[in-house]
Amino acid sequence: RASRPRANRDDILRIPLLYSEKRYQADTSGASYLGAYVLGLAFAFGWTPCIGPILGGILGMASASDTFGRGMLLLGAYSAGLAVPFLIAAWAVDRFIGWFQKFRPYLPWVMRVSGVLLIFVGILLLTGQFTRLAGWLQGFTPTGLLERL
């Protein structure tokens, strides 16, 4: 089903297509292991373009490592980096929902500030100043970290 939010008087540029979404509301009363498996497959299918190249790079680095332990360390760090945020999210979802209900009135301001920042970054990219800004910010990077890059 498609849903579109109603017009807001604060919208500067409104493109209805960008505000549309399509959702499927599943009946969870008959949840099963097969349904969970299919949902996992859909999730993996959606994430493969994002995770695949990174995992490929990590696997390449692990296979070219000097030692088995270093390869395992790389793959372990990748796995932990992928799993820990999900575990934290599962643990903190109730608290987050409570916090988000209090934060909800500020969302219009978050959207406005985000829009201004996106426009600013776009202007920097168009004028070629984004690279200059990145170079200036690199001066604040600790030396030890720069040596590792």
C-alpha cells in the first residue's frame, strides 16, 4: 500500500515521488520458522550489495595475510562489527522506543538541519571545495592514525 504524508507548510521543495513508500503489512499471528527463514533471506538479499564488496575485501586481505591468526582476526573483527550493533539494538529497543517518543517533536528540526547540511555539502562538491575541506580536517587527525593509513 502506498502512503504519502500530507503537505507541510514548512516544505520548501516538495517532490511527491520522493515522499512515497510502499509497505507490506504481514499478519504475524501465524509466525513460523519458515517465515523467519524467508524474512532472513529477504534481508540478506537486500544487504548483499552493501556487505558483499566489504566482505570480499576482508576475505582477500585475510587470504593474503602472513598468518592464519591475522586472517582470523580480520574476519573476527568484521563479524563483530556486523553483529554487535544488532545485538545492542535488540537489547536497547525498548529504551530507544521510549526515548524516540520524547524526541519525536524535534524531528521536523532534524529534517530541516539535515536538508541544510545536504545543500551545503552539495555546494561544496559542485565548487570543488569539499576536497579542500577534507584536507583541512585531516590536519586534526592524530599522527598515529595517519601513519596507519
